[in-house]
Amino acid sequence: MPFILGAAQFSQKEIEDAPTVLYAKIMEVVDRRKKREAEEKLEELKVLAKMIRGAGL
């Protein structure tokens, strides 16, 4: 007997796999956030490097 949530139906296997799928999705979000933060830091460092070069240090 499938479990019905709203209009969605989930099999027993899907329900059992849900924590694993949820963990994988959370890790995707974390990875994207880390990548975005690294890209932002890189841009900040580029600006800082330009400022240092412009100051003749």
C-alpha cells in the first residue's frame, strides 16, 4: 500500500531511501554554497591585489 502525501505517492522503498536522498540533496546545497563562497573570496582577493598594485607596494 503506497503512502500518499498530498497528490504524491511514495512506495515503502522510497520512504526507506528518503534519509539518504535528503542527505545527498543537503550535501549538494552545501557544496554549492562552499563553491560560491570561494568564488566570492577570490573576487575579493583580486580587488585587493589590484589595490596593492595600484598603491605601488
